[in-house]
Amino acid sequence: MSAAWVALQDIDPNSGPVFYYEGSHVINPFNMQDFGLEDRTKGPLNYAKYQDIVTAHMHSSSFPYKEAVFPKGWVLIWSSNLVHGGPPAKNSALPRLSQVTHYFFRNSNYNWAPVASDVDNDAVTYYDEEAVNRKWGRSGTAKERRAMSKFKIGKCNYMTKYNPNMPNPCMHHHKIPKVFSEILVHKGENGNDVIM
């Protein structure tokens, strides 16, 4: 996946501009089990703790922190693995009008959601291209299309079983000790700021 963020107005530094860690897209994608957490659907704070651990990792890394304080019309395009987010505004009266579009590539080997997958138990959440076509198509009512899931759960090798030389999502597993998720107490339930 890649994404494009477009500034629809001049972005003020106090409006909570999108931030990113320049170059962080080169690291392997993290999943919940890397941090000793269940996937985000299993508990309300799992993703928040995941964000906290990624934030701590970025603070100790050499990737420079940048903010998208851009003039109207500028565009930031990034790879899905870039560590990025949107913090609460320092001045809540300031708007930050923008548009974000996510692009998934058709006919790729697979598109998956690391934070919604359980690689320890061979259960990967994949984006289902057929379901996406139906969801954004014209058959059925709008209500029926909204109710459709764009995901399907499959085994680690679901998309690569006929191509054994292609790495599957579970091969990216790089455990970080579970203690990280136990010692980092999440305190920002209403102000989550990192997305990855």
C-alpha cells in the first residue's frame, strides 16, 4: 500500500500536523505478536500499546522526526510501512483540512494487515480483492456494500502456497521481548499518535 496526504489549506505547526520518521519505511513491518500482544481485535488497548512500543522504538532510532507543515496543495506520498501519525492539536481551534487516499496495488503477491493478524497461530488477515471490488462496486444496496468486510482470514501461506520462493507474512516475524508490552503502560487512550 502507499498513501497520499494532500494539504487542503496551509498547515499550521500548532494544528497537529501529520508527522513521520523519515526513512523508517525500510525496517521490516512489525506485527502485534512481535511485541507480545494479541491482534488489535482481541483487546481495546492492544493497538494503543503497539503504538507506544513503536513510538519508544522510534525515539531510540536514528530516523529523523519530521512534520508535514506544508502550504496548501502540497502532497506527501509514503509507503505504508513509514512510521507516521497525527498528534492532537496544540491549539484545538486550528483546523487541519487535508485529504488522505490509500492505494492498494492490484495483482500484488498479497496485501495483509499486520496489526489484525495472528502470525503465532497461522491466522493472517488479508485484504480480499474480490470483496473490495464488491464493496466499492454498484451491486446491492449501499447499506449491503457498507456491511461487507474487505478482509479474509487465511493461513500464513494462503497467498504464496503455489510459490514457495515467495516469503509469506509469517516469515517477517522478529520477536521483541514480551516484557515491552507489560512495562509500557498506555496512558494516551484518547490521544493515540502513531500509525504504522
